Amino acid sequence: MLLEEIKKRKSVRSYSEEKISDKTLNEILEAGRLAPSWVNVQPWKFIVIRDEKTKELLFKASGEQKQVLGANVIIACVADMEAWEKKNFGAVLEKSGKNQMVQDYILNSPTLNPSLLGNVEMLTRTIE
Ligand SMILES: Cc1cc2nc3c(=O)[nH]c(=O)nc-3n(C[C@H](O)[C@H](O)[C@H](O)COP(=O)(O)O)c2cc1C
């Protein structure tokens, strides 16, 4: 039962030495890519990190969480603020099939278009 699986779920912070295959990595990326987002804007980018120097920078940025150094591969999911730029967000709305009046309403509404609310609010909406 799904609830039983959810009860067994836990955060894992130490890892085996086994290298993750490209096939498995691609499946994980594909699962992330398919996550739902508002009007399917997909305001994210996934960055695959294997480079030790970059891991060291992330370790510091994370408040020195040791699991960052212990991971063989890290997938950083970062907010894509450019997704809300008029040319990008407008194209997504156009593709969604909404009529022009609704598209214009969304683009010009601070409640629905985070880019009208400044960087901090836009970031919050993008990562939530
Ligand atoms: C928004 C959010 C941020 C989190 N940030 C961290 C983090 O920076 N480092 C970490 O080790 N765990 C982080 N966690 C995991 C939680 O600490 C963890 O889910 C919680 O302690 C419950 O433990 P469990 O996942 O094993 O059930 C985060 C969880 C959430 C939902």
C-alpha cells in the first residue's frame, strides 16, 4: 500500500561507493523533469555535479553539510528566474491554448505573474 511505503521513507545522508550509472541518472532527471508546475512553466533547471571543486563550494553554501561531500553525484535543482520573462512565460501561455484576453490578464496580474513582484517574491514563488 502506498501509505506503508510513505511511512518507510526517510532522508538518506550517507552513501555507498557504488557509481551511479548514466541510465539511472537519466531516469532520475526524467522523473524530476516531469514534475508538475503552474501552467507547466517548469521554472527550474537541473544541474548534474560531479566536479569535486564544485561540490566543495556547495558544501560551504549548504552550511557545511557533510552529505554534500559524500555524494558521488549531486543534482542541483535551481530556480530558473528567466522562465518568468515575458518572452518565455508568454510563449508558455500561448502554447497552453488560453485565449488572448486571459493570457494578457495573467501576464499583467501581480498575483499570477511573479516577475511583477520583484526578485525576492519571484524566487519564493519559483522554489515553492
Ligand atoms: C524544505 C526542506 C528543506 C530541507 N533541508 C534539509 C537540509 O538542508 N539538510 C538536510 O539534511 N535535510 C533537509 N531536509 C530534510 C528534513 O530534515 C527531514 O525530511 C526531516 O528531518 C524528517 O526526516 P526524514 O526525511 O528522514 O523523515 C529538508 C526538508 C525539507 C522539506
